Amino acid sequence: MSEIKKNILRHVEEGNKLLEKGSMKEIKDHMIVIEATYVNYIPTIKGVSVDMYGNMTLEQWKSKLKRTNKVLLNSTNLVAVDGFGKPIPYEAQLKGKTSITNHNANEANSQNEISVNVDVDITAMFEQVREELDGVLSDESYQELLTKISELEDIQNNTKGRGKKWSKAKGIFDWITTQGVDVGIKLLPIIIKMMEQ
């Protein structure tokens, strides 16, 4: 098991303990650590430590922590790692490759560059969005989201070429712009990845 997966599981366990007997300050502090630790690897973590209006109750923080734990658990298989077991930032994953420079301690001037191809499973990304937004959106909005995800999956599976994919996905892109930020943050990276393939 990679180091990041071990850390995710450890943070989830800590979160579960806080759900049982944690104070609001302890939960807030935990959420700040979670966001700072994983935001570069799991983009849906962004904003979990924010209390937008400054009036969240302990129960609301606990609910947010439960959702965050679910996102973390669902992400253990989506966090890409390089050949050394180190996590690859999400932006590099979207580009499909990253470069790692290894400075050899024995040869001060020697540098080895390794390219790592990362195959991000778009199907898993769609599944993650379904799970993360279940219960967050209203029933009507969630059903509409499921319909749009199905349309995107159909485009991904049955359309060849970036131009044709874009032409079919533009309507969904326009729909995303009318939705809340949660939907946009989740679906826009997937559409970008689809266009790259």
C-alpha cells in the first residue's frame, strides 16, 4: 500500500474518532489539516475547512467531516503515484504525465529524469462525483446531474476525436455554467481530461 493511501486511512480513522467525541475546534483543525494535505492530489477536498458564513454548528461540522471521510475513502484508488510511490499532483494527472528529477547523492552533477504516464480512469472519476454529490444536491438537481454524467460517459465511450467530443459536450459544458460551484469543480476537470484523450 502506498504511503499516501496509508495516510488517507489514518486521517479517516482520526476523523471517525472526532465524530464520536471531538469538539468543534478539534474538527475544524482536523479539516484544515485534511485540506492542506490533500488539496493538490484530490481536488474535491478544496474548501472542506471553510465555514463560509462563520456560523456552522457542531452537527454541521460533523456532517461535513463525514462527507470528507467518504471523499477520502473513495479517493484512495484515484490518487496516482509515481514509480517511487509518491503521489502525483492532480494538475499533472490531468496532463497525463509528469517528470521527476532524481538527484543522485553519489554523483553531485548527475540527474536522472523519469517520465511517468498516468492513466486516470474517467469512469472512476464519474463514480466519485456521483458519490460525493449524493445528498449534497436536491433530489431534482442530483437526478439532472446523473443524466448529464450518463451523457458524458456516452460521449467518452462512443465518440472518437477531440473535435467531435467537444461538439457533443458543449451543451453539457453550458449546463455546468448554470450550476453551483460544487458541480463545476467536479465535472470540469473530467471534461478537460476527456478532451485530452
